[in-house]
Amino acid sequence: MSKRTPSENKSFEEALAELEMCVQRLEDGQIPLEEALRCYENGVALFNHCNELLSKARERILILAGEDDQGNPILKAFKEPEE
């Protein structure tokens, strides 16, 4: 069984906003080391989550924007990704 992180339930926009807050806190340099490490670890998880969501969106766009050998668009029924 894989361990799920709290970031896996966030939308792209929510995760990105939280990631930006983590970066700001780390750049400010005003938090204790242990808290900075937790913030960094959370930031890495948020970054990976955002990257995964972007990859899935890219795959969906490629399916919709496909072309045949003559350059004609390929029309396929759009499917929601399986969870």
C-alpha cells in the first residue's frame, strides 16, 4: 500500500499557492532550522504533485490535439482520467 501525502488531495492551484508560501518562508530566513526542513520537504511534495498534475494535463491536451499523417485533426471522444 502506498503512503499518500496531504498534497495529493489538493488542486493544482491550491498546491501551487501553498508551494509559493513555502518558498517565501524559506527565502525570508526567519524560521528555525527544523521548521525550515519540514517546509522544504512539504515544498518538494507539493512540487511533485504540481508536476504530476501538469503531466496529466499535457497528456490530455496531446490526445485532443493529435493529427493523422496528412495533418488532419484526429477527433476522439474525450475521457476523464481514471482515478
